[in-house]
Amino acid sequence: MSAKSSAGAARSGSGTLRTARHTFALAWRIDPPVVGVVVALSLAQTGAVAATGLSQRRVVDAAQSAGGHPLGALLLAVLIGVAGHVTAAAGNRVRYNYQHDLTDRVDLEVNREILTATASIPTLEHLERPGYLNRLELLRRQTGALAGSCWSLSDTAIDVISAGLSVWLLAGVHPALAVLALLAFPPLWAAERAKRSLAAARAATAEDQRLEDRIHRMFLTPETGKEIYLAGAGAVLDETAHAARTRAVTVVLKARLGAIGWQLTGWVCYAAGFIAALVLTTWLVARDAASLGDLMLVITLGTQLRLQIRGTVSGYSRVAEAGDTTGHYLWLLAYARRQRPTGTHLVPHMPEDGIQVQDVAFTYPGSQEPVLSGVNLTLRPGSTIAVVGANGAGKTTLIKLLSGMYAPTAGRIEVGGVPLDELDTMAWRRRLTGAFQDFVRFQLPVRHTVGIGDPDAMDDREEVARAVHEAGADPIIDRLPDGLDTQLGTVYGGAELSQGQWQRLALARALMRRHPLLLVLDEPTAALDPLAEHELYELFMRQAGADPGRITLLVSHRFSTVRGADHIVVLHGGRVSEQGTHAELLVAGGHYAELYRTQAEAYQEEGSR
């Protein structure tokens, strides 16, 4: 083994031990009495097999002896044997049941930690990196192994100690019988080889597994299901998912078959040694060098030693699997720590300089072409800024950068003269609100579907009612059977809304925060008719004028709705090609004027039909 692989194994082992300690602490926090019972049964289990073997030898030798043995000694031997057998059988079953229950409960906590770590990363860039998503997928699929790592280690330790006692007793019959312990190494070596092969297979197929899972999930949601239905694409997509699944299963199955072959070879070695041990002991009995009780001891312990070694191999395999998952788990925690926001500055209540975008550029992960480059903007408090441009011009990307969802790859964004990455992340998020074209349909009671836009006021019915009213969603609520208490979404037996109604509630959610510093509206009214969109945008502009500390950023493909904005920014090819008021841009006769007139003529032609 190379020095590099030895160092990697040492780090993996250290990480597994650290994770096992952590999961044990979680289990203790969840249910201390049950953990205490499991630990007590585990300690008793270590000597149960040895006690059973000694008891059987004592009873057989007593029966063989012509002089007999005191009844009390025989009863003690029987009681020890019964206690050992009950501990090995019933106690073991009770211990496993408790361990499985604790593992399930710890699994919930581990998943919560994984989701918390992912959510603590301040940007969304990692969610577009295949490498990150693949490792997260592997981790989420193996959290059970991670949650049970402490019990996997303890089970392995029990089997090792129990096997050690068995080997010690066997050596007492004849030193050569201790060789059975050496024959435990081939199965262990085979288990390690199998573990590496399976881990490599899972890592190699992570992307195919993720593809299959995502495609089949598309069949289960109404939004994607309706398009699949109309296009008749179910069979094609299912075939794609099936092909991905087949590739993954083939690679993993091949690794499993190879692992079975190596493990079978290891067990054949042990079986040959056990047969040799029985032959040797029989020869010793024939020469009066050992008793029939010793032969019974060898048969009992030899049989149990096979099970103990198998338990050790199985436990080692589970520990190895947990170790592989631990690598992904510790990687995620370390990644989240590295990405942890370091900003501590408070967000200015009403920054005089507003938000400054200085020579900002951005390229998405895995792409070579920048989406934005050389962008310079000033967003003044109390103003409404509209961002327009063709599809792919970078409008939504600019929104993501301003809201902190992504960090610029070049340049900087300042709020009141303070760089955005130096602001307290949570404080900045509390000063943001917005609505997007791809809004979320929270299938919750209406009051929470809207109220979640400001978690601090989520249960304030008056604030929720205000936001609903400002978004023009009162007619929607009035038609619902239980008003604000109506459960939404058919998944939970609630009321279903139209696309436009869901969008109205999304707008209401964006209006929950009374005095945001930045209100982002990224084509949030695409499901509304032009008149309704115009009315809402007029409302947003009036609110921006009435709130001197608010910056309202509008993105729309309908030029007629943004003409009243205080400032219009035209993006073209990832750069700011023009900016100014509607009148100024028309006079300039540039790209904006061309797009505006083209759209106006199209609306006139449509209206004349």
C-alpha cells in the first residue's frame, strides 16, 4: 500500500470515528435510557458465546466422568449456559431492534444537518455544479449507513472481542487451533476489496442515478406531467430513465458479483481450516490428550467463530460503507464552512448612495462564456428601475447577483458604500423581497403561503390580509371555503388554484415585508393579462415613490408596463447598452426604441383584428 493510500485510509478511519462519536451523541440526546440498554446488552454480548461453550464442555465432561460432579456445580454450569444462550439470542434481538429504532431517529437528525448545511451556503452557485449534486445525491442515499455508524462500530467491536475469547479458549485445547483466527483475514481482506469496488461503482454511476430519479419525479408533478401527457413523451422519457438506471445497475451489479466472488474465496479458506481443526481435536480425543468436552467446545466455538468472523466482516463492511458516506458528509460540512459568509456589517437603513454595481461580470459554473460583463449601474433609493432586454441578455442573472444568490466573478456590488459580501448575510436577506416568474406553489394554508414572505409576521393575520389586498388577491380569498385558513394544493386535499391565482399569491408574499431595501420583480405577472400587469406595476411604482428607502427593480418583457419607471436599463449581450428614462431612450433611437416600437406595432395589429 502506498504512502498516499495509507494516509487516505487513516483520514477515512479518523473521519469515521469522529462521525460515529457524533451519531452516538445524537442517539444519546434523543433517548438516553434506550442507549443505556443497548450499551448494557452489547457488553453482555461480548462474553455470551464463550460462556455457552464453557458450560457445554463442563456438562459433557461431567457426564463422561465416572466419579460424577457435584450437583451444584452442574447446575451452575447449566445456568451459565442458559444465560449465555439467552443473551446471544433474545438479548441480541432486543439490541438490534433498539439499534434500528435509534438509527431511524438519528437518520432524521442527520438529514436535518445535511439540509441545514446546504441551506447555510449563502449563494446558489453550488446547486448548478454537477460534482456537488452528485456527491449530495450519494450522501442522501446513504444517510442510513451514516446514522448507524456508531452501532456498526460497536457491533464490530463486540464480534472482535467475542472472537478473541473464542480463540483464547481454543488455544487452551491446542495451540494450533489458534490458527483459525488467522483464517479470519481472507474474509476481511475480501470485504475490504468489495467495499472499494462498490464505492467506486456508486461514485461512477451517481449522475445516472440522479438522472433516473429526476426524470421519474417529473411524472409525479402536475406542472411537468401535463406537458409529458400532451406531447406523449412518457415512453421516451421513461426509456431514457430506464437506460440511465440500467447503466447504473449494470455497473453496481458487476461490482457486487466481483465482491461475492472474493468473499466466497475467503470463506472457503476458513471452512478448510475449521474442518482441519475438527480432525485435529478428534485425534487428540482418541489419544486422550483432550476430552469429549474439549471436542464439544471446539465444535461450538468453531461454529460460533465462523459467525463471529462473519459478523466482524459484515460490521467492517457497514463501517466501510459508513466511512465512504462519511467522506461525503464531512466534505459537505467542510464545504459549507468554507462558504460560510464572513460579512458582519449591518445593512444601512436608507443608504444615500443606494446600490452601486461596479464593472460586474459573471460566468455560470461550467460555462466558458460570461453572461454579464462590464456592468455599471447605480440604483437610487426611492426609485423604480426597470431592466429590459431580449431573452438571454442577462436580466435574471443581474437580479441574482443583486440579491446575493450569486457572487460576481469580477467587479463588485456595494450597498451604501459597503461591499455586498461584507454585509451580514441574514441581515441583507431580511431587507430583500421579491417575486419571480418561476414562483413556488407552497401547498400550505393561504395565510402561510402568503405569510412565509416575512417569517417574522407569518402568523399575523392583519399583515397577511394587507399583503393580499395590495396584491389584488382579495377576490381569490373570498371564493375559498375557509378564507385565509384554506389549505391549498390537491396533494394535501386542498383547493387548487389557476396559474394566475397562484401568481397573485406569490405577489402578495413579496409584499409581506413593509419596508424592504430592495424589491425584486422578475416578470412575476407573466400569467396575468396586460391590463392586470399594468395595474400592478403602477401600484409597485406608487409604493416605491411613497417609500424613500425602497429600491424597486422590475423585469418585464412588456415595454408598455415599464415606461413609467424612473430609470430603464437595457441589457444586450450581457452588457448595459443603454440606460435612461423612457423618453430619453426613445429620443436616442437605439435598441430600446426599436424594441418598443416593434412591440407596440404588434399590439396594435393584434388589437385591430
